[in-house]
Amino acid sequence: MKSTFSGWRYLWRSEDIRRKLLITFIILVIYRLAANVPAPGVDHDILAAFRNSSSGQGGFLGFLDLLSGGTVSNFSLLSMGVYPYITAQIILQLLIPIIPSLQRRIQEDPREGRRWQEKWTYYLAVPMAALSAIGQINIFNSLSIQAVQQPILPFGLLNPETALASWSVLIAMTAGTMFAIWLGELISEYGIRGQGLSLVIFAGIVAQMPSNLASLLSDEATRWVMLVFTIVIIVLTVLAIVYVQQGRRNVPVMYPGRRVGNRMSMPVKGTLPLMVNLSGMIPLIFASAILQFPTIIASYFLNSENQGVANFFSGISNFFGATGTSNWGYWTLYFFMVVIFTFFYTTVLFDQQNYGDNLKKVGATVPGVLTGAPTQKYLSAVQSRITLVGAVFLGVVAIMPFLLGLLLSAIGLSSASTQTGIFLISSSGLLIVVGVVRDTFQNIDAELKLHGYQDSLLVR
């Protein structure tokens, strides 16, 4: 009987694969060490007092800290991780179908178009990192002033008294993000190919597991019940994620026969697999970014001298910053935004692939459908129907902490420690972890086959 990864017993024998694995591990260790380097100018006594306050636990700060491996709450140089780069990628992907000149550039020469897109993604990541740093500092200072009456970091780019320190921390945090991106590119080039940025994000998410496990086990009365409950929830969630992520709708396609000498072969039957979840984690990032935006805007007005304005924006900040089980409106909005963005981003990606014209160029047809634009329209309709399942699934994953919080409250197990550690990592983070692990396994398996360690040669 063949084993799916039976070649993995020879994983350490291949010098090339062993070298790539060691390089990947060393770079990830460097990333985690750099993630603990604090930003310059931060008052760590005030930061510690803020983190111990009610405003510094959970809520919006916990949401910012969700996928960073603790770098946000520690105000690290790498607290923004590689997310400005991902945001830049998303912006360019959205601009390409909107701007005709960009769309023509990509379609006329896909290889050159990809190079152009990668170059401008790096250019755009720098201002995105700087803007994210300014927003993060303002949010921290506003919440810290509310909690402990002192800012974590005196910040004012145009104020002569704080300009030097403010520009220093802004440049340092932007450089930290670009350093993290560079480490990810090194992994893709010298380590596990194509997995650099994904593994950097993966390392940040997994780094939270020990502290969350300790929080889960801190309540002696419920620790074992909660541990079993957590394991069951994680296993079921992972199974559901893998099942949906692997889901495909195979559309039948007829490919034309080949001419061999004077004879023409018969047409070949094939399939075009359409993914249930084509957009991956991007809709959750979209929705999260949109829901963060009102809180960032409100942070500029919380200390307004006009009490009415301050109260108004304080209400906005409380609504979008409170992520507890009592905030039904926030979680309902989050769910529908994830669903809407899933459809939106899937449509953008699917239109860029242009299956109708590509199938027409090779002479392939979908039975019963005219080639070209009718084929694209038919496939778009099929993709929209199966995307509904993926969109609802992503929405449920996004609000899983809220649903589990309601369940724990109903059975009397809800507490601060159980809410923090229930997933060991967030449900959204779990979706990323499963996807990265699956892609990494497939990548390593492909490398093993490339080096001759094929399953067909290794029969147990």
C-alpha cells in the first residue's frame, strides 16, 4: 500500500532539501528574535501598566495582537509584521481590473506584468507601513491616556519637542516591516520555495500558543474540561477547514485531438476544477482592515475639547473596539462583510484568469456552451454558486470566537482565561496555519519527488 508522504523517511538524506530546511528554520529564529526588539522611545513602565489595565486586555488591542505573535502588545519593531506588504498586494490586485492600461500590461506579457506588480508592491509597502505605524501609535496613545492617563510614546511629527523621537520610531518601525518582508523573501529564495511570507506569518501566529495554553490552564476549576473542549473544537475546525479548502467543482471540458502524422486523435475529455474558496484568507483581512478604520479615525478625536464630539467618537471606538459576546452588532457586521468581500475578491480573481479566452485559444470547449464570452459567463455563474458555501464558511470562521463565547456562557464556563485560550490561536489564525502547513507539505513533497524520492518507488 502506498503512503502519501512515504518519501519523507528520506527527507534528511537529500543534501539540498536538508540545507533548505535548515535555512528556513534559522531565518524564522532570526525573525522571532527580532520580533522581541522594542521600538525606540517607548516607556515600558507605562506600557506594562496599560497592558495590565482593562483597556489593555482583549478588545481592540487583542484584535491587533491576534496574528502578530505578541509583537503588537509588546510594541516591537516588527509589530506590523508583513501585513503592509499584503495590503499593498491587495490594493494592486484591485486596481488592475479597474485601470485598463494595467490590465493590458498584465494580459499582453504575464511574466513582465508579474515583475512590474512585484516591484510596485514593494514601493507601495513602504508608505503603507509608515501609515500603519502612525495609526498604531495613535491608537496606543489614545487607549493608554484613557487607561493610565499617560501616553506610551510622546508622538508628534511636526512638534519640535517630539519630532526627532517621533521620526525615529516611525522610520524604525517601517524598517522593521521591510526587514520582515526581506526575511520572507530569503526563505522563498534559499529555503522552502514560495513559502517565505506565509511562514513568517505562521511563526507569529504559532508563537502565541504557549501563552494562550497557560492562560487556558490558569483556572484550576475548569482547566481539564476546557483542555478537552479546546482539543475537540480545534480538531473539528481543522477538519472543516481542510474539507472546504480542498473543495472543487470539476467542470467538464473537451480538448481538441492532436494530429499525429496523417491521423487525427479523438478529442480528450478533461475537467476544469473551480475552487470553493478561491479567495483564501483575503476576505478576513479585508473585513478586519475596514473594521479597524473607524477606530483609527476615532482615536484622533477622543481627546477633543468639545465634549459632544469626544462622546460621539468614544461611542464609535467602543462599538468597533469591543469584541466581547455582548456586541452582537459588531459580530453581525463582521460576518456580512466577510461574506461580501469573499464574493467581491473571488470575482476579481476569477475575471483576471479569463478562462473563456484561454480555453478558446487552445480550442477547448465546455459541452453545450459557446466558446469565448459565453464560456466565461457560464463559468462565472458556476463559481458564484459554489463561492456561496466558501463565503458562509469564512464568515462562520471569522465569528467563531463570538459563537464559542456564547456557548461557553450558556454552559457556565466563560471566563477571561477561557476566552483568551480557547483556540490556543485565533480561528482566523487557525485558518492561516492549516493553509500554510498544507501548502508547505505539498511543496516539500514536490521537492522529494524532484530529487527522485517518489511514492511509486517507496511501497510499504
